[in-house]
Amino acid sequence: MEEKILKRKKNGMLILLLSLLIYAAAIAGTVVGGLMVEDGGNPVLLIVSIIFLSTTWLLWPGLKVLRPQEALVLTLFGKYIGTLKEPGFYFVNPFCTAVNPAAKTVLNQSGDVHDGSGKNATTTEVPTKKISLKIMTLNNNRQKINDCLGNPVEIGIAVTWRITDTAKAVFNVDNYKEFLSLQCDSALRNIVRLYPYDVAPNVDTTGDGVADEGSLRGSSETVAARIRDEIQARVNEAGIEVVEARITYLAYAPEIAAVMLQRQQASAIIDARKMIVDGAVGMVEMALERLNENQVVTLDEERKAAMVSNLLVVLCGNHDAQPVVNSGSLY
């Protein structure tokens, strides 16, 4: 299905004024014709005026007004005849029908939600057959998906999109809004299952056979780009362009969140201890070297070992050291 743009239909004002003039003339003709019939004259003027009064209104359904970033897909007796895209006042065949299968569809997205609740809402406006060409934001519900390690995570995305081909959006899919929402869910599942929540060893997220450090938490930009490309590949036939996809929420599922928090805390404690030990060993080495250089005191191997032990206890301990004063001899 190829989109046809109708550009030479901006004569709505002319038709409106013409129809009003016809109505004014028909009313005058009815009055004059009625008087002529009463005087025994020919009733042709009265009949013609009544016909114009009864049929001129049929022109009005063909008057269409479009605002910027709006489109109208028109069919005539089931045949697609074209799309109005530019803003203006148009006149088309009065028997044309505007088609928008997603007119009554309400999603959790900009332009559809009016109560600010974050859930699907019912709009109070009358559904219109006009198709919005503006950039829209679809905020799908959070999903629970297992990452590549089998850990359940909850993730939500926001997708900005717009319609680029109205004919494909209307005729190639049953409902382009629902189609986009379902494809977002499917693409999200396909991409998330390739990544671990956090960096894990021996995991290949790019498919090149080499382990890398990709993760949902650390590579959010890369993950979002892959989700966007996956969605775009699925919605091309619907005439939709996916402008951007962003991760809006990412967390472990509640059933394992506490355990994973303990794991992260343990990992943080281990990393901190490693740093403390490395620093303490360096300080002990420096202390022994300075004592030997300045020949402040001469220590045998046993005393060196005792000094190293005491220094490590002081430097690596969780609490402040309690000094012990030795008033006796060193030996």
C-alpha cells in the first residue's frame, strides 16, 4: 500500500460560501415560487428551489479542516483515494469516509492519557478520525523478564514514535497503536534476555563469541539502542518510525531483590577490604624501609613479624586500636 498525498483540495472556503449562496437563493426562490403558485403561475421555480434546499447540505460532509501535524486517510466506497496531510480547509467528495482504526484505542502514552494516573485512562474527548503525525511517547507497563543468568528483573521502557506513512498505518495492520505496543513488549523481551543485570564473567552479549562486560545496569545506552532497532525492524510495515527508546525503570524482581542486595553489599565489603589491605601492606613496607634506612632500631625477623602483625591489626581493624604501654625491656 503506497501513500497518496492529496494537495489540490484546498477549496473548502469556496464551497462553503457557494453553498450558503445557493441556500439564500433557494430560500428566495421558494418564497417567490410560492407566491407565483398562489397567483396560478408555473410551479417550476418552487420545485427547483425546494430541491436545492433539500440537497445542498450534502456538500457539507465534504468539508474537512486539518490543523498542523494532522492527517486524514480517505476512502470512497471501500477504495483508498488518498491522504490529506497539509493544514488547511479542504473540500473532498462528500461520500468519502475517513479511516482511523486506532481512533478509540487508549494507551498509556502522550495524547491518550488525561488523568495523570500512569494507567490506561478513558479520554473524555470525542474520538476523531484524524491521525496525529506528532512525535508520541509510549510508556509501556513494566515487565518481569529473566536476564541471561535466569534472574528475574523488572524493566520498563519509554518509546518515542511517529507515523510516517498513513496508508501503511491504517491498512497494513489492524490497529497501529496496539501493534506498536505489542512489538515493544516482544522486542524488550528478546533483548533483555541477552544481558545480565550486572557485569558477569564469561557472558557474551554481542554475539561475537567473546565475553564482554555488557550489562543492563552498566550498558543502558547500548541496550536501549538495540531495543530501538529491534522495534523499528518490526514496525516498518506499519509506517511507524521509532525515534528513540529509553529504559525508564530497572530493578530486580521483589522475590530476589533482598538476596541480590545482600550479594551487592557483600561484594562492596570485599572490594573495600581489598583496598584496605593493599593500603595497609604498603604502609607496613614503607615503615620497615624507613626504619632500616635511618637505623632507628634494629629488629630481628621475629620482632619484624610481630611488628607487621601489630601494624596490620591496627590498620585493618574495624575499631580504634587500644594502645598497650610496655614499661619493661624490649627483650
